[in-house]
Amino acid sequence: MIKDLRQLHKFGGSSLADAQCYRRVVEILESYSATNDIVVVSAAGKTTNQLLLWLEQLVTDGRLAHATLLSIRSFQQQLISELLVPDLAQSLLQQLHAELALLAKWGESPLTTEIKNSVLGHGELWSARLLAALLNQHQLAAVAIDSRLFLRADHAVQPAVDKALSQPLLQQLLVQYPQQRLVITGFMAANQHQQTVLLGRNGSDYSATMIGALAAVDRVTIWSDVAGVYSADPRKVANACLLPLLRLDEANELARLAAPVLHSRTLQPVAQSAIDLTLRCSHQPESGSTRVERVLASGRGAKIISSLNDVCLIELGVPQGMVLASVQHDVQQLLDKSQLQPLAQTVDQGKRRIILAYTQEVVNSVLSLLQDSGVAAELRLREGFSMVAAVGAGVLNNPNHCHGFYQQLKGLPVEFMTETESGLSLVAVLRDVDTNALVNAIHQALFQAQKSVAIVLCGKGNIGSHWLSLFSREKAALEQRHGMQFSLIGIVGQQQCWLDGQGIDPLTALEQFPLHAVDYQLPQLLSQLAAVEYDDVVVVDVTASHQLAALYPQIAATGLHLISANKIAGSATTSEYQAVIDAFAKSSRYWLSNATVGAGLPINHTVRDLRESGDSILAISGVFSGTLSWLFQQFDGSLPFSELLEQAWQQGLTEPDPRHDLDGSDVMRKLVILARESGFEIEPQQVHVESLVPLSLQALSVDDFFEQMAELDLLLAEKLARAVKEDKVLRYVARLNRHGKAYVGLEALPSEHALANLLPCDNIFAIESQWYRENPLVIRGPGAGRDVTAGALISDINRLATML
């Protein structure tokens, strides 16, 4: 029996900041969750901070404490009243008022640790109850669960959940509430005496991944106010880019350095289970995401520039007579045992000092731990420092990234710099500086310098061979124009491929291909491409492969860009087409496909520009096939159509099987692609297509087809004779009207008609829009041939380079 897939969704305080945020969370759960999923919630907005403030004010100013508690009451009441119908709201309001009265009563007595913990956990209780009630109101069965019912942990500086005690208790709840979303409080556990244990900084995220591991979910998605991990804090660096994939070891290193989107304890259950972890933005669910993956392919350098203010240093002065290395070993063991790893550390042999860097939030706990341990060293706390780090597998082996990092720190008040033993980061601790300016400078130096772009060509036939020749000629100009390095690293044929991360000479590529090519499977090939040591990887698809087109979403998810002359994905069913669009949007990768219509003509680009400028496309018509344009310009009765077709085939103007041109499917695909670019919703089967291939010739081999074309000659000779009688010519035309009706087929047109008066191989596109209603915008020029299609692909590489 296949087990039901279960996911866990974690929503932070920023995702529950107000009533609109709660409604958005319900929409997310409607779209992205199933009935047996688990939901873990933080306190709404700043509720925990307000409760903490109330506890502090109870000691310093009772009047302010009373005002803060009223403010908490007002905020929670407003959420309930705005979101729930009166009957449901009344029940939650009664519970809220009873608990606030209990809090006020607790505030009249000395505050024990147990009371403080219980107070601070109320924000999560209120969030879970409210979200569960709201889900039920929307016919999504849900039940609120207090995590203290099953999560077991003991008090500690960094409390750890006891999995052996917690798992059977959670399983009981899962059995008790089948087919209901469990909305569980984050941040809290209980010890065996039923006392509240808070799980510390980012405790809700830690409890979410821990609960996910205990429930054996397939995926944990942490929803917050950002889409995931960026190359730098996007609030500080305007051109920071979202990373669709992040290695688990890199994520751990980033978390260890106190990055706000990740915490090391959050990742522990992920590392110890089969969970997939995804970070997404609840405010814009389709804005992309970061998936934490377990691959340990060789890294090529820094991916993220991280920074932190309010860093504190603990200096341990080791007296003469003590072995410095021994004290350092004892301190390291103590910190490891307590899960209090420093952000950075160094040893000053000359001054016999061990220096540990921590956030302001945990430094006092570390200081107390060291003092209580009786470590043989004099302790000193220093404040007023900042930290910057370059994080990424292979950063220490990337001379450009190391040099760029050190260069930007020249002349700054650096306290110390260190290279982590893991090799995953370069860290500098500085006396307080403007980290915003420094992070921008390092990001610019490391990532905006010359990028390396790898290109993989799929398809080595007519178009592929001409593209290789053109790329060889244009490579230097491309690199000079964009300040990037472009390298051909792969050629993929139907059954074999040749990959070489060092680069392949495009001029001799086809000649050398048989010597280096090996058999491959497409999905595995994509994984190989994701691991190459280049800043960006671009797949150029010049095939007509259905199998490759079906993998377009996977190409995006793997972190690759795509340039396509393959029309299959763009003209697939709407659901398949939209899946490709969504996949590239979510992964922040690019899919360019101007070569799919009009070869080198800027038709897709023009239609897109019109719409993005505010125009509306009303209708489109034209001759969309350069092949059929050439054939019917020549077809005047002086030669049989079959002879003209063989000439076009020998010149490379047709598909390898010319029936793919004659049956209208190619023109149909172009019309569907262009219609979608124009804003029409259209399915391929809605296009009425007139095929020129008689039924008796459709199932033959290509050779047999050429031998038996007499039937085709007879059919088209009759059509031509009728057209000549009316003083007309034959043209294969595509039309889409303003009502969405689409047609592709052979028409008899007056010789002076705009669609008839073309040069051989010309395409013509007539675009009727709001702005060009009386006088349609016309784009005309060569629409077939290996050279112009190869040129269109180079044009898309140019455009992609401006977007990277």
C-alpha cells in the first residue's frame, strides 16, 4: 500500500501579521496543502515581543505594563473579529479574555521561569486557535493542537526535543485526527513535569522541522516574508538574486552565521531525515523559492554574502603555565555539547588569547556557561563589532572570490579574519562599520565581475551545426559586449552526449563528437549540468523532441536557463504550457523562445513589447512558414510540386521529414505560441488545420514518401488550376481573429494581396491591435533557413546576458 504523502507548512509571525495575512495563509493552504497536512504557526506579528515587553515592564513600571497588556488584547480581539463569523468569534474571544485575566493574575506574583515561559507561549496558542477556526470556516477541516501535548524537552540553553518520548505521542494525535489539518503551536515543548520549555531563538522553525521529522512528512515548507535565500540581504543589496537551490552544508553554514532566514537547529532534523526543505514567501507565493538539497557536488565558490551587526567578542586569556591548545580543546568540547558554536573564532598565540564571536542575543548565555564551567582562563566581554562573510562550497579554493573578499576589507578596522575548517566560508569580524556599504562592495566584487556562462547545445542537425559555426564567430564579440565568459560545454544528440566542463571548441565539435560521446539519460544529464562549475548554465534546444520539451519544468527546477527553437512546449496544452511558465518563474531562471516563430524576425519580442506597453492585440494573420512560403512562391505550374519540395529539402529549408511542414502542424504551433504571447487563451486542438499530406502518404517512410508524391502533385495541381482561373495565387496562411477563432490552411489570394506578394522564404505577420487597428503593424522578412534561425538563437543569448 502506498502511504499518503504528508507535508508540513510553517508560518512565521510576519505571515500572520494582520487579518489580510491570515486570509492569504488560508488561500495558500487551499492551493498547496492536503487534508492530512500539518501546519505549525508562530505568534501573530510582534505578539511575542509584546509579551516579553510586558514581563519586563511588570518589574519597572506597572502602568506601562497594564497599557501593553491592553494593546495585546486589542490586537488579538481585532484579528478574531475581522476574520471570524460572530458565533465562532465569540468562543475564541471568551478563551482570549480568560487567558488574559490569568496573565494579569500571574503578573501580581513573583515571576518564576515557568510562569514566564507560559506567558511567552500564549502568542502561538492564539495563532493556532484562530487559524484552525478560520480554516474550518472555509470548509477546510482543521484542529488546533498545543505542541506541549507531545513535544518533550528539558530546560537548557538550547533545549533539544526528545524524539523517543515525542514521536509516539504525536502518532496518537495523527491517528486521533485523520483527514484534518493539525494546526500546531511552534516554539514550545514541555518537560516530563508538564512545565513549559521554550525552544529558543527561531524555536518555531526548529519545532516545525522536528515535528516534520517525527511525523515522517515528505516536505517542510517554511513560509515567511521573503522568497528564500538570496545572494545577499535584498534590503541591503538591490541586485541580490534569489537562489533556487542551496546545498544543505551551505545552508548549515549560513545558519551558523546567524542568517535571519535560517537557523542551524532548524536544519538538524532535516539533515537527520529524508525531509525536503523549501523556503517560500507567503505574501507572494509564486515569487520563487529556495530548496535545500542534500547534494554534495563540488562547489565553485561563494554564493552568499552575509552580514551581522551587534556582534560581541568573548576573550579568554590563558595564563602562563596552562597549555593553550588544551584549554582551547576543553572550550570547544563544552561549546559543542551545549550547541553554542561561535560565529567565528581565532587564537592569538602570541598574546595567549582565544577569541569567540557571538550574537548579542546569546553571548551572555555563553559567558555564564564558561564561568560556571571553571575554564582555566580570564574572561572578557567586548561589544561593538560587526561581521561579514562569504559563504559557499569551494569559496576557499576560488582565488577570484578570496582576492575580491580580502581587497574590499583593505583599510577597514578588521579585528580578525578566519577561514572555517569546513571550507564553506570566509569570515571577517570588524569594529563597528557600515555593513550595508561593505556588503554591496563585496557582492559587486565577487558576483558582478565577469560571469562564466556555460552553454549546452541539444540538437546537432542542420540548425545545430549552423549555430556552432555562428557561435564560434560571435563568441568574442558576445564576451566583450557583456563582460562575460561564454563556453560551450556540451552537445546532446538523440542517444549520446558529450560534456566537458573545460569547454568544447565549437568549430571542431561535430568532428570530435564521435570520439567523446557517451550514452545518457535526460534526467540524470540535467543533474550533471546543475553541478558544473559555472555561474549560469544555458540549455539551447534546437530539437523537435517531445521528451526534452516534457522536461522543461525540470530544467528550470534544476537551476538552468533555456533558449528554445523547439515549439512543442510553447504550443502544448494550456496546463502543460503554464507549468513551464510557472517553473521558470518560481526558480528565477529564464526561458527565451524567440526562435520558435519567425526564425530571426523579432515577432515574439514585438508582441510582448506592445502588450507590456499597454496595447491589446486584437487579431493576427500571415504566412508563418518560410518553407511553405518558398514552395508556393515557386509553385506556378511550370514544375510539379514534388520537384520543388525535393529542392527545398536538399537546401535544408524543410524539416528532415518534409511532411512536418506540409501537414500544417508547424504553422499551427507557431500560431498557438504567438496567440499566447498576444494574450489569447487557446488550446492547440482549437486551431482548424488543413493538412496538405494525403492520408495515403502519412504513414510511409521518408524515402517511400518521396517516391510516391504523385498523389500530392495531382491534389495541388488541381488547387492551383482553380486559383489561376480566378487570377489568384496559392498561399499557406494562418489566421487568428479577435474572437479567438484560429485557422491554418491553403488560401487562394489575389496576387496584389499583402500576404501574396512576398519574396521566397519570407514570413509576414500582420498584427491588428488597439493602436494598429486601421493600419496593422506588419513584420516581414526571411522566416526559414539555418542561418537566420541560428542568428535568432544568438540574439536570445544576447538578451539573456543582459538579464543575468
